[in-house]
Amino acid sequence: MTDNLVSSAFSLKFLDRKLEAEFQADSFTQNLKRRRFIHLVGAFIYAVFYFMDREVIPDLQGPCLLIRFAIVCPAILLSFIATYTRYAFRLRHINTLVCGSLASLGALYIIVHASSPGNHIYHGSVMLVVLFFYLFIPEWIISNSLAWLTFLAFEVSIVFFTDVPWEYRFGNSYLFFFLNLSGMFACYMLERSERRAFWQRRTIERQAEELRQALDHAQGEWRQAESLARLDPLTGLANRRHFFHLAECEMARHNRHPQPLSLLMIDVDHFKQFNDRYGHQLGDLVLKKVADTIGRTIRKPDSAGRFGGEEFVVLLPETDLNAAVRLAQRLLKAIEETTVVYNGEPLGVTASLGAGTLGVDEEADVATLLERADQALYAAKNSGRNQLRVWQEPGKGDGLVVSSPAVPAG
């Protein structure tokens, strides 16, 4: 806690009202168990002194019984019960002042009305009450206010209302004064330490929260950077670099554990006309629509990416030629049903597809698979577009098999 955080060296209060309110609530919570314990201990000690009353001042047994068991102890116990209510925090100062005042006044009444030597013997009971103020009331101003008011009342009582010898009066007043002086400084330092600890804890919590927010921001930036490194910003599909990484991983798995592997290449038909005739914004919308259609149509294990421009690729793990053709036909039909709107007019979109497959017994690389699909795509585009062509090994027919988009999915 730095000096500019308190309003004065006397009050120790924080300049920030919100921070001061937080400290008061925190201090009350931290000291609540101690408050409850002291209520019980205080009530017990105040009640036990009745046995001393009977022996030292038997002539005041009735008033002592009334003070201890009808006024002070019930007030302390009621204050103890109040600490379990929802008004405990609001009533904390009132309860402290009431209980402290009643305890002090009760002890002073006994001093004033008791006969010698009982009256000056009970001077110690007043000091014991004050000692409780210093030890168990966290707020140093309140504890000192009660203690010094009790001291003044004590001085007035023994000077004007008792016949205590001057030597006893001076000695007890001397001890009482320095007890208050020592208690005042002790309470001041304790509350200052408590406030410093609270401020340091709040500073650590604030710094921890700032660090957490910075880490969250850094993680968000890292995720965004990672997403930008993996995904095409326009379509949300894997970009070319990330698709090649996925394909290489799948190819390595295919070579270790032979399974059929297929790949589709998709090219949006007459895409340049969309850009030239309707503008690049509509062209971008066409690419987004096609990408969404691809994402909805393919299976979970499949990987789709934007290969470049208006070309897309789909990797189909553990998929033979027949399964690849069925999925490609569904995709061809779904793209054909896709439309974009320009000035209220729906515009149709079509695409050409090429499919390439690696058999179980084939060991190859990603470039080979891409080349097969690309050759099939080239044939589909040269044969009128909006159709699927499948690559076949050279020497089998013309090397390409035409697959009509009208064939229903198997």
C-alpha cells in the first residue's frame, strides 16, 4: 500500500471509495469467526465475574446480577446471533458500540457503588474490558474511541464518585493511560498491516487477471493465426498448403496400411463470366456457395480445400472408385441446384468434376493422385462441362469413363 492510496495517516482509509468498501467487506468476512468467538468469550468472562461479586461486594449482588445477566450478557449474545443474519455487516459498528458501552458502564457502575476495598479492586475489570476492545475490534478508530471514552468515564467516576485513596487512584489511572496508549499504537499498526495485505492481495489478483486476459488474447491471436495458416479466408475450407499437408498424411497412412484412396477435383464452370459480368463480389459469393455445398455434401472423414482460383479438391480416405463416383454424383447434383441472386434474379451455378483413385496395391504420392484427378477434370471441361469424368489406367478403353450427373446416387 503506497502513501497516495490513503486519505490521511490518521484514518488509513483508501481514497477510492469502491476499494474502501471492498476492504470493509473483506475485513468483516476475514474477522467474522473471530468476532463470534469473542462474543462468546466476552459473555462468559463477564458472567463468571459474578462469583467474584458475591465474595468481594456481597452488598451489590442484586445490581450485579441484573447488570451481568439481564443487560450486558444478553446484549452480547444478541449481537452474536446478529452475526448470522444478512444484516450482520451493516450492524457491525452499532453492535460493537452497544456491547462495548454496556460492558464499560456496567463495570463503572460497580466501581462507583461498591464499598471499599471492592471499588478499587474492580478497576482491573474496566481495564480488562478495554483490553478486549483493542484485541478484538479490527477498526482502530472504533476500538480507540471506546477505550478512551471508557478511560475518561473511569477518571470522572473515581475522582467525583468514589473515596478511593489518592495513591490507588493515581496508580490505576497511570496504568490505564499507558494501556490505552500502547493499545492505540498496536491497533493502528495492525489495521495498517491488514490494509497493506489487502492491497497487495488485490494487486496480485488484478495482475493475475490482467495476465489471464493477456494469455487469452494471445491464445486467441494464436488460434486466429493458426486458422489463417490452415484455412482459406474466403471459403473457410483448407487452403492449398494445409490441404497438401492433410493429403501427405493420408498418403503415408495409405502406404503403411493399404486402403483405396480417391480424390476429386472441382472447377466452377464459366467462373470468369461471373466476375466480368456481375463483379468480383458476386464471384466471391459463388465460391462461398460452392464451398458450403461441398462442406455439406462430403463425409466427416473427407477433407476439402480450395486449390486455387475457382478450383476445389476433396480427399476421400478409404474410398474406392465406385464410392468416389457416387459421392461425386451427389456433389455434382448439389452444385447444380445451387443459385446466387443478382438484382433479384437467381443465377445458376454448375461445375465440372474429375475423380482419381489409388488402388489397394498401389504405392504412389500425392502428385500422382492429383494428376489423375486433373486429367479427368480436363476431360470433363473439354466435353461440355457440368459433368463428371473418372480417370482410368491407360490401355483400358480411351482411359476415361464418362459419368452422367443424372445417374442417381447409389
